[in-house]
Amino acid sequence: MIAERNENENEEVRVPLGQVVATANASRTLPQDEIIAALQRHAAGDWGDVDQEDRESNDKAIQHGDRLLSVYHATDGTKFWIITEWDRSVTTVLLPEDY
């Protein structure tokens, strides 16, 4: 498992995010503070509202270097995803319709 300390937070970072990008649609739709909070949760291994199968898949992916998917909802109810690539080079914030 990859773990490091986030210098700005007191929580352990389990997932290096690499370059963080957001689709234009996600950037327009989601408040920036909610994106940042979700990225912190994702990095800490809190996968949000994924089902049990995806939760187990993410937990295994931490050890085996596979892609990670988290699902969150903004305060207005907008569903969004955060995907970190298998090599941890890029993390993307997107709405489901952007996929």
C-alpha cells in the first residue's frame, strides 16, 4: 500500500493523485471547494458512494496498482466521479455524462 502524509492535512494519503484535472463540464458545474474536499477524501481512501463491489475493487487496486473510482455528490445533489489512473499519473474529476 502506498501511503504518505499530506503536509496540509492531518490525514494519511493512501493515493498519490498525480496531475489533477477536471472536465470543463465538471469545472462549470461543481463548486471548487467541493471538488477539493472530494479529492482529499479520494486521496485518503474514502471512496464515497461507490457500491460494495467497487469499494472492494478500489481497496485491491491500492495494493495492485489498478485504476481507482470514487463517487461523490455535491451539496446540490450533482453526482460526480473521481478517477485515478492505474499508474497514479493523472486524477480526473468528471460528471458521469462526461465519461
